[in-house]
Amino acid sequence: MNGREKKQENDLFFVCSVIEYIGRKTKNKRGDIVNKLGVQEISRLMNLADVLHSEALESTACDLITKYGIVNGDFDNLSVSRYSVPTHFDIAKVYKRLIIDIATMQNVSLIDALIAVYGSWITDKIDNYNSSMYFENPQYIYASYSTGMPI
């Protein structure tokens, strides 16, 4: 893996962390957050991730919530969890790995893969902390995504 690929992975992890943080803070599905931000903002976040890393994640998230008028929803996957809740960084890592796998296997950009993942059925499975999807191995998650259902 070259330095550019590692930087892109780190940038993607940052963007996924911001999406997860905003989703938790506003109680919205992560796909809804991605739709609110849009491709242009997600691209901007990817391009500025190395700079934004130096700021508090909470500050970046709050700025985006205000800028895009993201209002509180009713998707509270944290309070309904019967088990230990993974951190927003833990979940961001799951999404990052899946997005990288999709971008690599389907030869699409990371941003296209991100949009596809967060717009798909698998977010409901990953974000259900009463299921096992979020802690399955990356190959299983990718195979499930590719077939359109858990395998």
C-alpha cells in the first residue's frame, strides 16, 4: 500500500466518523446524514480531512449540523441496544473497510462507494447493535452487501 492509499483510507475513516457522530447526535439514520451532506460536501470533507483531523470531531460535526440544517430525528439505535454500544470510531471503521472493499472490487471511487453503502440496506443491519453484523469479519460484510442480504 502506498502513502496516497493510506492517506485516502485515513480521510475516509474521518468522514465515516463524522457521519456516525452526526447520526448519533441528531438521532438520524446514517444514510439520511449522507443525503443531507451530499456528494459535494462529502468530497470536500475527504479533501480537507487531514486538516479537519486537527479540530475536534464534535466541532466539525456541529458546524455541519448547522450548515445543512440537520434536525433531530427518531432513530435512536443507542438506547435500544441490549448490549455494549460500539463507539462511533468502531462503527466508522466497519464502514471504512466495506467502502474500501467495494471501491476496490467494483473499481469505483471511494466517494461513489460511500454513497452506495450508506444508501443501501446494509446500514440498517450494521447500525442494529442487537444484531451481529457490525462485528462480523469484513469479508462476510462485503459478501453480504454484494449479494443483497446477510449470507
